[in-house]
Amino acid sequence: MKISRIVLINCIRPAALLLLFGTLFISPGCKKVGEATGPEVASALHPTVQIRGVDISLVEDGFVSPLGVVTAPGDPYKRLFVIDQVGKIWIIDSNWNKMAMPFLDVTSKMIPLNPNFDERGLLGLAFHPNYMSNGRVFVYYQLPPRPGGPAPGVNWNNLSRIAEFRVLPSNPHQAVMASERTILEWDDPQFNHNGGVITFGPDGYLYIALGDGGAANDVAPGHVDDWYPVNAGGNGQDVEQNLLGSILRIDVSVEPYGIPADNPFVGKPGMDEIYAYGFRNPYRIAFDPGGDRLLYAGDAGQVLYEEVSIVKKGGNYGWNVKEGKHCFNAADNKTTLPSCPTVDNFGNPLIDPVIELNNWQNPAGGKATTVIGGQVYRGHTIPGWHGAYVFGTFSQTPTTPNGELFIAAWQASNDWVFYEVSLKSNPNDIGYFLKGFGQDWAGEIYLTVSSIGGPNGTTGKVFKLVPARKIGDPEN
């Protein structure tokens, strides 16, 4: 019987893989997964417990560049809302059919996108926790730039906006375009590193992931001087001059928004909206819907290391003093510095990621063009995965649609073991560019992919992560 492989990486010594009656066991000779508490241990990750194969099942296709799947709290229709980068939010109904009309279309408001590759567009969607009673929905997208720029003779690249729309009870499948209300705007110096996810936390506040403004090394025009002159930058370490390179937390119960009283810089030097900082491009963040409700962030690296961090209030996650767990060298980003500070100008420690992957350009070898932050699995269809963090990579090289899927379990240290998931239908990789994830009301996980790297064509698909079929199982 053929099974789906899960390939152990990050081993102390080469993995010894043993096949017994179609079940894969991982040799204890590889690095052991750290201890977790009670039922939160993902048994699929323990080196002595059998692993059941997984696969992906097509939900719907025909999208351009789907970046994520979102659900509305309390939604009686059990809909999936798909963020298409080109400016549209599509609804997939409970029968896995895409509705004919988009839920929301901001295409006419957006800056034109580069079809070959772009990090701008419609990037984020979040439904208010009381959406079923107030109809409030929030999006994050890029508009044409305002006049001016970050330096003499240099124009802004775009205007980023967090906006609110309303949905009328008489038409729950379509937002009212005329209801748009701007919550927050800022000028972006470059086209890339926009972060993108907006999500409501368990505290009811809106969290917004922002990159460092773009370009490279956090040192271009629009990247301000910070406390660390060695690397001549930048927005990741600055909390007083702009919001970039940070995860924000705001209160949308007041207009245009309020500041939670316990945000880390309230009453201190620093911008009140900032919840955590030191990020390069936190492209995908997500709260664990169960357990301790931790906030996970995948942060795209420069040319050496990709990272996943557990985000805590007031935390400094190192960029551009560090890339991953290593001292970053802005003058030569393919090398590291022999030493760097361990605390910032406020005395806050620079927090290392819990997961680090080698970038495809790393001279030591690597396969990740960029990390794609994922979700903590809280479903019930894949045995042994409950409480495990599922994430991935966009691709292994920039031009090949061969993203990979990984899984890790919570550990007490900042050195998590993670495993490559090999799907039954495509054993070596996902077979697409991986662009995002999603999670439904039951805790099941979805992947958003396309065969084209940029916002172009109609190869975008939404898949659901499912147990692999065994021989003799029905097709559906």
C-alpha cells in the first residue's frame, strides 16, 4: 500500500525511515520533538508514533492570485471567503461552488499591479467578531500614491489603506461599495514588503501585519535611521517615525480607531498602534483558534534565512539587526556579522524565531524562496495533527511552482523541529506556488495556490488539507 511520505528535516544525523505495512515511522535517531502539554501534543510529530498520510482536495478554481481563505464568525451559510490579490473577494458556498458575483470588488480603486510579480493588491480581509449583528468587514489594499515621497526626487510607490465596508442584512452575499470608511492609511516607499494579513485577535482588537516598506536590507529611501548604525537602517527597528516593520493592534469600536490601553508604547516613546516590531515582511500571521491562542507569524527573510515566530506584546523580532537567528550584514547580505546586539535601545531582547529555514540563495543550501505563515490545525479529520502548526514556502526557486508544506509542534524552546509533508497526490512538493492558507469554523486548513507567480491568468485554486485516501476508498 502506497502512503504519503512525511520527510523529517533538521535531524541531528540522517533520518532512518522505516516502512511497516504501509505505515511510516521516524527513527528516534533524529532530533526529538520537544515536550508539549497534555492533548496538545501532535502525535504525528513524535518519533515513535505512526503518521497517517495526507493530501489536498480541490475546493474551487478559476481565481487569479488567491492569497488566503477567511470565514465569518457565526456565519449560518458556512461560506469560504477567498482573497484574490487583483481586488476581489469571492464567496465559495457550502457546496464548494464559487458564487457568480464577488462579495467585494475594489479593483477600480487599486494601484495597477505588475502581472509578472507584485506584492501589492488586495492583501487582507477580516470580519468583525460581531459580524452577524453589525455587518462590519475590513480589508487591506494598495491605492495609487499620494503626492510627495520619502526623499527629494523620490516618489511614494503606493498608498496602503485599511478600510471598513458594511454588509446589509437584505443581501448577505455582497458588501456595499458606497459604505467604505477609511480606518488607517500610510505611504509606502516601495512596492514590496507589505505584510498583508489583518485579523481579529481573541481580545477583539484588530491586528495588522506590516512589512518594512520594501526594497532590500531595510536601508532604501523611506527606511529611517534607527539605533543600530552598523546596518544603516531601518524601519524594522524604529518605532517612533513610522508604523512599518511592525504588527499593529487597534480598537475599531471607536472612529476612526482607538488604541488599547495596554499596547506596549502607550505613554512611552514609540507609536501607540505598535504591538510588536522588528519584522521584515510578516506576510502571513494567524492566531491559534484553540489552546493558548498564540499569535504565529511567518517573516520573509533577505537571502539567507526564513523564519516563523511566536509574537508577544512588545516583542522585538530582530530585523534588521538579525535575519533569523543570525547577525545580519546589510553591506553584504550573503554573509553574517560575527556579533550583534542582543537587546535594543529600550533594553528589549531581540527575540529569535522558533523555526528557521534556509533561503534558496543561502550558500549553505536551501529551498525556500519565502516562508508562507500558516495555521494551527484544530480540525478532526486528520488524526494526530491536532495542535500542530502547518506552514509552507512559496516555492523552491522563484520561477518554479513547487512550494512545500511543513508541520511543527509547539515546544518550550526557540528551536522547533519541523517536518516536510509529502502529499499523496504530489509526493515531492505541492505542485503550485503556495500563496496563503485559511481555516474554517471546524479548524480544518485550506491552501491557496496558483501555477503563476504573479497576479495573472486564472490558475488560482483553493485546496483543503485532507487525509489521504486508502486503496478501495471512494473518489469523494
